[in-house]
Amino acid sequence: MSLSTHVLDTARGVPGAGIAVRLLDGAGAEIGSATTDDDGRAVLLAGQVPAGTHRLVLDTARYQAAHGQEPFFAEVVVALAVPEPAARLHVPVLLSPFGYTTYRGS
């Protein structure tokens, strides 16, 4: 019963630690926030994820600048369509200076 993420910095070969992450509902209101831990993991919503369209927003510019990288993507925004309340959602993100990949994890 949660929404979590795991960020891996594929350019540096390390977890994406210290990345600010927000979860926004369809109207843009923040319904969860966290900062990734030393392993690049964060739980944004500890309860059931409500149905609707949500946006997971990662502050990648600040993270990359802190590690001497020139940020190209100021944010990574992942739009999620949750058709009915979900018990558990996990959204991994593989991050590099000029690209990112995401998928529904388990």
C-alpha cells in the first residue's frame, strides 16, 4: 500500500541519493514528497494510491549540478495513470545527464 521509487545514476554507477521527489495529483496538488536515501530509494505515499492521473517529479537538475554534471533535464516527470486505487506501485528511474528510463517495477 504505497508508491515508491528507486533512482540509479547510470552515468556514475551509483544510487541517486539525495534527490527531491514529489507526487502531484491531476490538479497539481502535492500529495506526497520525499528525498531519496543513500540507496536511491524513497516512499512518497505510504497509503493506498488513489485512482487518477498523478505526476512523479524528480529534481534532477539540483542533483546533477551537485555532482558536477551540466543538467539537461531540469526535472524528470513521470505521468502515472492509476485506473483504480492501487495497493502498491513502484517506479524505478535510471538516470544519466542526457536521458532517463523508467518502468513499472514490482
